[in-house]
Amino acid sequence: MEHGPIIRERLSSARVLEGGIRFFLAGALTASQITGGYAPFALGLVAAAGPGALGSFALAGTAAGALLFMSFADALPHLAIAILILTAATSFQGSALLSRPKAIPATAAVLVLVVGGIYVVQSLSPLSQVTPCLAAAGLAGISAWYFRPLLGFRGEPPLADSVLFLAAALLLAFSDLTLLGLSLGRAALCAVLALAAYERGPAAGAAAGLGLGLAADLCAGMGLLPAGYGLAGLLAGSRRGGPRVGAAGAFLAAILLSLLPVKDPFGQPLLLEAALGMGVFLLLPARLFGGKRVKREEAAVSPAGSQLKERLTKAAEALRELYDSMGRAAPPPAEENPAIVFDRAAEKVCRGCALCALCWQKEYTGTFNALNDATPYLLERGRAEAKDFPQYFSSRCIHLPDFLTAVNGELSAFLLRRQYRRQLEETRRSARGQYAQLSELLTATAAGLGEAVPVSAAVVGQVPCQVGAALRPKEGETVCGDTLVSFRREDGVWCLLLADGMGSGEPARKESALTCRLLRQFLEAGIEPEAALKTLNAAMALRGAETGSFTTIDLCTFDPAAGEAVFYKYGAAPSYLKKGGAVRRVAGGSLPAGLRGTPAAPDITRTRLEPGSFAVMVSDGVADPSQDEWLLDLLAGWEGEDPQTLAGLILAESVRREHLQDDCGIQVLYRPAEEVEV
């Protein structure tokens, strides 16, 4: 899993694209109106868009939609509510009041109720307008809740539910679009409902059916939609895992049952619309349903040979990437010029000599030629002697013994440095060759295991953890040198990576991103974290010898089955475990990767992550490890459940206190208190 939304500097073109999406969605949703002239779905999108420029795009979109799809009398309160929602989001931006996930939806619902209530009181028949106003307030709040994951927020409900909700809201706008007396919008709603029920089961299908039925009934006023759609979702969901034809038949049977009290059920457009929707449902491509359907009880883990092949292939790819990364390092520096031996010896002996000006200024050419002629003898013998220098130079030098002693000392150091560089380069070439050979060996071994069979079912019974993340570059920089990555392996283990490259800006970002990419490849290949980190440290030590760079690595793994979290650190800042009001620090004392010799193990801390607990990882730019009392107090006093909100609060407080003196990276893992099967 790619972890969720990260706070970072974005390109202007990306911002314009995001704003354009919000503009057109808000405008299109304004056409989805209910009784009373309300457009609650558009208001929910304005609330979910948040403050700033992106919220302004959504406001402009719903204003354009109001001009196109609403009467002047209905457009005025609609725009008033939208403006108030954006104003509230902007005024309380970053405050604790709106930090909770339910605050934005609640705010939208209250503002719809307040402004709509004013118009209800002033209407000629207030009692008849109360129900539409209450319905609009509820739908605006629900819409804001479902649209938040689509517009850059983490949290419940899952993203798939949000996409289905958005599709249904857009389709409601086409309820009045008819063909031969049949509503094309409601027919498409039936297809969406069948898809949701078939994928999620009877309970979710019944809930979705009732919700869609109520919303469609508010738009069309047919009266039969809630019961018909609710029963259809229930029966279609009961066919989950079976052929789609069975689900479509169950859907149509449910619609027919709901129409039995009607005198002529077969003449009702609802049945014909459902039949049209089931035709669309059956024509949907199979990839929307994860390919060929297999019953859950028959789903099995792929054969051992296929799993082994997949792991060997991933390990080979990781080693090949490691080999390539070493080849992309800066080229080794040129051989040191032997003239540095004489330069340093002259600094020690000649600077205070009475003949310094004569030798190094007036007779500089002769001195240079004398030293240049002596160089081959020095390098061949490994030491200097008086006979190596021409007669005119040795007879003139009044400190020749001292000069020879200084030259021999510098020559020994020069030869040792050259030998060390050559040995290091040879070791580096040997290591690169070993990585390449091992990669080829694993690739050949994997190829001999036969074709891989894809896994047909995900791991069942895993903890539905949530991840929040935030990044902010150093003051004056446009990119952040920290890199955050979070994903879940096939065995269900969650992995959170935080790498901090040396320095800041683009060079640091490249180093930290390369580190996270390589480590992720190793972990996804099934290699144990400690072994993967040792291998990466050895490779980075070779890279660092030539590039002079290093990277801190902070890795947290969480096994839902065992409930165990493990922290691996190479020079990383402390991490924090929060359970209620209790906070625990997890620190290490190792050097960053690339600065330690091999073998060098990371600092490892094992602990349990109880339900309702948070694991918080930060880079050293967020808080000084020796002065992190404010962070401990913030974690102890925070009572929310959204890890993204917590990451944002930590970043905001860090910016206020530390003034962005370094890159900031924050990653939060939350294990919910109520665990369910996924």
C-alpha cells in the first residue's frame, strides 16, 4: 500500500489539474438536486475540498453549476451555504476544532441546516419544507465524509466506497434523462448497486440499496425506491462469489417482490429500469471483479514452487537494482598528483628558509624541473635520496637533509593513500560483480521453477491498520530530503520506511529515495529486515567511500497476526509508541547507513502494538532528540483516531517550534481498537 497523502511542494500544473477536477465535479454534482431545490452533494464536495485554492475551485464549480442547473431562488441559499462552508474551513484551518475526521462533515450539515432553516421559516408552508431541509443537511454531511478520501484525506470509509458514492451522486443528476419512458440515470444506479452488493456482500448491499433508494426517492418522488433497492441489494449481495447472472437474477426478483402490491408490477418503469441496469452489470469487464471469480472457501495460497519463484525473482531484481545503483555513483576521483609530496614538504621546510625566494620565485623553473626529474626515482624506490636531484639543486639547498626527511614522510603517506584507494576500488568492483552474479543466479533458479500461479485470495483476518504521513522541506528548499514509504507485504506484515539523506534538497532526496526503493524491493522479496538492512549498509558504505554521502534508515514492521512491532534503526531519530495517554520512546545509538563497517547490525527494538495504539516515526528535523518533551506532551494529550490528522498536527507544531531548520518527515501507523476481518 502506498501510503496516503503527503504534505509537500507541488508543481503548479498539478495544482491546476487538481483544482480543475474539483471544479467540474462540484459543477456536475450541482445537477443532483433533491426536493426543495437543494444540491447537497455539491455542498459536501465543497466541504471535503478544504480551504485554500483547491476549495476555491470547488466553490467556483458549484457556482457555475448553480447558474446552469438551479433557479435563481434556489441558487441564492445554495451559494450562501457553499461560501460559509469554505469560510469556516479557511478560518479554522489547522485548529484542533476541525482536526477530527467528523468535524468537516458535521460543519457542512450544520451550515445547511442553519441557512436552510432560515428559508424554511420564511416560506409560505414551513412544515412541508422541514423534511427536505433535514434530508439536505444529512446528505451534505454524508457526502463530505465520503468525498474526503477522494480529495486527499486518509481515514474511513475505504476509497472504493467513496468512488461508488461519487458515481451514484453523479448518476442521480441523470434521473430525469429518459429513453422510451425509462430513466437512464436510475438504470445506471441499479448497475452500480448490483456491483457494490456483488463485491461487498448482503449487509453492505442492503445498506447501499436503502441509501440509494432514499436519495433517488428524494430526487424523483416515486416512493418505492428505498424498499426495492434495499431488498435488491440484499439478495444480490447474497450471491457474492457466484456467477454474475445469479446476482442479476436475484436483483430483478427483489425488485419484482417490492412491486407486488402494485396493480400492474410488470408495467412499472422501475422493473424495466432494473432490467436495463442488470444488462449493463452483466456487460461490465471481468477485471472490475478481480478477474475470474473463485469461491472463498476454494481460494488457496499459490503453490510453494510459485511462491518461491516469485520471491527469487524479486530478490534478483533487488540485487540488480543495487548493482545498478553502485554503477550510477560518482566516478572515482583521478589519481593524486605526486607533486603534492613536494608541495607539502616545501611548506614544512622551505617556507622559513633564507633562500625561499630564490628557489621558488627567481629560480622557480629550475626548481620545478629538478623536482620533476626526481619524481620517477622516488616512486620506484619508495624513498628519496640526494642523488635523485640534479647537482645545481642539491648544492644550492642549505636544508637538504631536512627537505629529504620531509619528502620521505609525505611520500610514505602518498603511497599509502594510493594503495588504499586502489584496494577500495578493487573491493568495490568485486562487490558489484558479486551482486550481479548473485542476481543472475537467482534469476536462472527462478526460471527453472515453472510459471508462477497468481495468488487467488488475500490473507484473511488481518488488522485494518491506517497510515498517516507528512513531509516538509527545509526552509529555502523546494524538495524534501526525507523519503517516506509504507506498504503491506503479501504475508500481511506492514512496513513503514523513513530515510533521511545527508544534507537537504535534491541530492539528499535522491539518496533517501534510492535507499527506500532498494529496501522495499528486498522486503517484498521476502528477505528478513535485518539481513536486508545489513546488505544495504554494506553497499552504501562502498557508495559513500566515493560519494561521501550517507543516509539514516528508520524501519518499522508490524505483524498483525502476532501483534508485534519491530523498529530497526541506522542513525535514525527516536520513534514513539502511544496508547491512550501513555507514550514510550524507542531510540537507537547506531551510525547512519554507509558510515559503519561490515558486518554492522542495526539497532533493533521489539514491542507489542496493542489495539488502539499508534507508532510514530519522525526524522531529526521534526524534534531535537534531546529536547522532545513537547512532542511527548502532544502525543500524550491527543485523543483522536486519525493518523493523518496526528501527522499534520506534529508537523504544524514542529514548524512553529523548530522553524524548518531541517527537512521534516513524519509517518504514523494506527492499529484500531476495534479489529475486523478484511
